[in-house]
Amino acid sequence: MSFVREIVKNASIAVGVADTIEELSALHRPGCAAVIWRRQPLTGVQSWIDGLDPDVLPRAWVILRPDAVRDAALEVCDASGIPAGPERDRFVDDIAALADIFAGLIKARWLRLRSC
């Protein structure tokens, strides 16, 4: 058995860290492979998610246009049996907002919505 090792010269691979939406643009810097956004969960939503039965947590893998994410997230929540309410609405709105932010950042016409 032999191992082949490719050496990449003059490459800088970095991961940026962002505390604000504006700082996510670090992704466009040369050598930046990813950006971690240190954001706080929406008030009340994290405790609501933590209180859900794990069997009803959404499971989906779909490719769609950014403007279709909100409706798809609603459908996934309905199909999973997540009860309607203000926390679910905030959760779905947050998913849609994150999709819009990400699509705008990378100028994507299509996104992969995935939950496990």
C-alpha cells in the first residue's frame, strides 16, 4: 500500500469568526474557507427546541431557491408534528432569514436546506 501526499504551496486556509452579520463578509477574503458566526439563539426559541421530543425534530434534505425556504421550513415542521405556536413561527422566520443572509453573501440562486 502506498500513500500519496499532495503538498499545496503558497496556500492559506483560514476560518473567520464573526460577531455581526457584516463580519460574515470575511468569507470573501483570500484564503478564507469558512466563517463561524457567534450569534445567540433567539430568546425563548432554544429552550423551546430543547423541550421538543427528539422524535418530532425536523428531518429534511431539499434543494430550493432562497425565497422558498420559509414555506419549505413550515412544511417540514408540519410533517414532523411540531406544534404551531409563536416559538415555531420565530424558528421558521429565523431559518428563512439565515437562508436570505447566506444566499446574499454567496450570491446563490439555489440553497440546500438540510436538517437531521
